[in-house]
Amino acid sequence: MDKVKYPFKIFSNKVNGSFLLNSMTGKSTEFAESMFEKKRMLIWENKLPAIEVTRMKTCNMLHVGQWHNHVFPCCEKQEKPLFGTKIRVTQKKPEPKSNKENEIGLCCLLLKEPSVCEPPAAVVWLEEVCKIESLEYPGTRRSEKASSPSYCAKMALSMGTKDSSWWVFTLPAFLGSKTLLDEYLIFFILLASLSLVLLTWASSPGGTAWKNGRNGSGAVAIPGPRGLPFFGNLITLSRGLAHRSLASMAYSMNAKQLMAFSLGSTPVVVTSDPQLAKEVLTSPHFADRPIKQSARSLMFSRAIGFAPNGIYWRLLRRIAASHLFAPRRIAAHEPGRQKDCAAMLRNIADEQSLKGSVSLRKHLQAAALNNIMGSVFGRRYDTAEDSEELRELKEMVREGFELLGAFNWKLVKGIIEQHKAKNQSENISDASDFVDILLSLDGDQKLDEEDMIAVLWEMIFRGTDTTALLTEWVMAELILHPEAQAKLREELDGLAALTDADLAALPYLQAVVKETLRVHPPGPLLSWARLSTSDVKLSNGMVVPAATTAMVNMWAITHDSAVWEDPLEFKPERFVAAMGGTDVYVRGGDLRLAPFGAGRRVCPGINLGMATVALWVAKLVKGFKWAEDKAAPVDLREVLKLSCEMKHPLSAVVEERNVPI
């Protein structure tokens, strides 16, 4: 028999690698095409009392017999081990065979734990012929080694196992390592895993998160791009404007109604169709939110926008509708909004006088922050002084969630404690701030302090970010369209005073704001996605599986020529009935334009936001004439952060008008 240059390795069916062994146990009796020359490994385990192994290429018959409670292979003398041959395994009645050393020629050995330490000649063959340097052989009891030193070498291969009754000897094709997790085995496992992932990816429209045909369970399969293995479309969407990339994908794949894609291991669907969008946003099966761990750690899972569907979220929605954003509360806080706007106009005039141009965004953000702080905490700041606390608040709002930390909670908690220390007998009025209102709640509506902090901080972020950036977009379009600016100013000059009630009745002002929301929706993917709580069948026959993240691409809908005529043109007249247009209700009733969402998860502060933006636009247009800054032309390119904002802040040249505002 030829000398074998490759040492054996031992591993149990209960340790690392067991999935390879167990995958063959109990399976078909015909298996294992051993191709060692091609770097494949034969792993043979069969718990039959005796088996017959037949070489298919020759007539030589190899037998496995049972002897002294050992199951070991014995055969006629072979010229070389069975490398590169096909074998068939069938049951055979046990028959004793001699155990002479020269009869051992099989390269895979199965031993059953012996009752006595009488190693068969197979072990001799392993040690002498195959040049194995060390071998642990089980003795009478699991804790003992076989006592014979000639057959039971020092334990160089140590393996922990819950069940040591079965051991499998395997022969690697080309490595001489004696450790289980050697480079070859690791490479083999990685290659197998990668092959499985690639196979799943290649057969799964929508990417690897949609494996097993999850997107084809309905009468109509959900189409979608495969993206990259493991990552899906995560890298593609993170490099640019996600709403534009998704719109382009949906258009190219004829998947505007519904498209499936993967964000890593997360299955996602997105619709760019008003009808399907309505089904997603208004269905109770999509009322939940996919919460990120970062949001949980920052307590935002306790805020209205992030809270999962359930009793707590329904309580917050009821508090918001009945107390925080009730029409009477919004009207009661109008004097504060007027005051903040007047201060902003003075600062704009001062900057124009000093620098010859105005950078508008900082003034809008300061006014928005002051307005929301006054409404939420009853605290306003002198923006001219720019105190340290105000600077930190501005920075946190500007950077978004990343800067949320101990300071935020400490600040809010301190304000809450100050409100608690006030005379509790003081009556709560419609003009009271949100902290007072929340503290006044009792019974099943009372919130814990941590829940209050989360709710109040959400008010600051959403109230400051959306109103300031939307107003900036409006003014940018009015600068680029001076005829629309002049038409709006003519409408405003007809009013002696600009109040919420008066502004709500101005059709062109409302049309300008709506057209800006259409062209530049602040949340192009409606800010936060939905999560399906069960399998949902849509009207087009597609089925969205449970635990799927669902998005509505509002930007794609508002820029679809099948939905809007000349969608790339800024035309406020399209919303004015007297000018041949059609008024559209933007508060969720018409999904052709629903920038604040729809259904149960519609933004609760929509009325306050719309009133604030209308007031500020009216005051800015009536108080000043706005022209483009030639040194910094208007740039309508976008960047997607917490909201979709102008890539470069708007700079303009203003001319103050001597009119009462």
C-alpha cells in the first residue's frame, strides 16, 4: 500500500463542523462523490450497524464489519486509498471480519465508543501507514483515555463534545493541518456561504432580503432591483438623493405601483402611485413604525412620530389632537408667532443694511426655534444676544439626532422641574405652553417624565426644521419667479393686517405654499416609513408580507407627468380655481399631494406648521422686495438630511418696503 502523505483529523458530530456531518445522517444511502483532486472533502458518517461500501469503478468489494463493539472498515488489500472514486452505501447484515493490518484501506473510519480498550487495526493503519502523529481514542468511560500507549497517543487534538459516542475520521485533500478550523475548512465554509448568498441573490428580485420568493406570494409578484449581495441597495441609496434614485429605479423597471428592494437584510417596498400610496398610508395594517435601535436609545420610540402602534401611541395621538394642536391652542399662540416674525424682519433689514445681502436660513431657523420654544416651554430668547444656551439649541437642531445627548435631557428636565415648582393652583389656559398642558393631565392621560421629554423634543425638531426649510424653498422659488412674487404681493397689499384668519382666505398665498410643497416636499419619502403588521393584499393583486418596511415616494408622485401637468414647472395657478386650476387638500385627503402623510400617522402638527409658513411668507413678501444675489445665485439642488433642504443656503438682496405689516 502506498504511503499516505496527509494526516487524518478528528471531529465530532457535536462540535464545530457538525452541520456538515448531520446533513448526511439519515439521508439517502447513495452519496458522496469524493473529488480530492479538486479540493473537496469527503465526510462520511453513517450510524447503521453495518454497511457495505462498493467501489463503482472496479469490482473490488469493501466491507465494514462489527467487532468488539467497534465499527471499522476492513477489505481486501488495496493498492491505494480510495481517492477520487464514487461510492455507494447500503445496509448489510453485520458479519465479523478479520482485522489484519493489511486489510485496512478505507480513508474514512467510524468508531463507536468501546466497552474495552481494544483498538482495532484501523488505528494502527492510521498511525503507521497514514503517518498520523497523535490520536485520542475513547476508552471505557468518556473521562478515560485508552490505556495502551502504543495506540493511544498523547492528546494533541482536544475537542469538547456533549456526546463522544461517535467519532468521524476525515482526510483533507491537500492540507496537512491537524486543527479542525484550518484555512481549508474556513475557506470551504465561506465559499459555501457565499455561494448560497449569491444563489439567493440571483433568484430573488428585490435582493437577498426577499429570499424564498417572499415578494411573489400574491397574484402579481412585486418587481424590484437585486442590488448587491449582503448590502442590497443600501450603498446606492446612501450615495445620493434616495427619493430620486428610487424614482429612477421604479421608472426603469416599470414598478411605479410597487417596487421591492433590500436595505441590507431589511425587506422594503416603495410606491410611487397615488392609489397604492393611499392604501399604504390609510391601512391599519401599516400603522406601525420600523424603529431603529438608535432611536430607541435616544427615547424617540416614546415620541409621537416613532412610537409603535399600540395603546401608548393612541394616547399620544389623542393628547396631540385634543390638547397640543387643537385649533383653539394654535389660535391662542398666534401673538407669539407674530412677535417672533417681527423680530426676524428687523434682523433681516439690519443684515441687508450692513452686508448688502441676506442669508435667509439662519433668520428662519432662529425664528422657528424661538417660536417652538415659546409654544412648547413658554421660553423665548433674544436672538440678537445669541446666548450660549441658544447657540447650543441651534446647533442641536441643525445637526439632528446625532447631537442628542445628556445636555438635551438635562435642559428639558430642568424646564419641567421649573414648571412643577410653579403654583399648582394656577389655571391652565389655551395660551399655556405644552409643558404646562402635559403636567396638567391626570388619570390615564398622565405621562411619565421620560415620555414627556421625548414628546417635547420631537416638537422642537419637527417644528423648527420643517417650517424654516419650507419657507426658504418658497422664497427661493419666488425670487426665481418674480411675476409670481409680484402677484402674491398684490394680493397681500389688499389687507391692512396679516392674521391667521385673513391669510387662510388668500387663494394665491395658499397656492404658492402648496406648489412649493409639490416641487420640494420636505419629506420626499414622507420622513418616516411604515411597517406592515401582517400580510397585506393590495388592490393590484400584490401581497406585502408581514414585517416589511413600506415607503411612499411623495417626490416621485409630485413629479410624475401622469399625475401633474408640467410637473417640473413652478405654477401656483394650478391650485387656484379662479385661474383654471383645482384646489387640492394637502392634509392627507388627496394622495397626489400629501407631504405630511395621511391616515392615522399623518403629522399631528400640520395645521400649526401651515399657519406658521403662510404667516412668514406673507410678512416677508409684503415687507420686502426680493431679488437674486448675483454673488450667490439661487441653487435649487437638494440635500437630504432630517428634511430635504437646499444644498446651499439661500442668499438674496432685499429692498425694504415702507408699508404696515
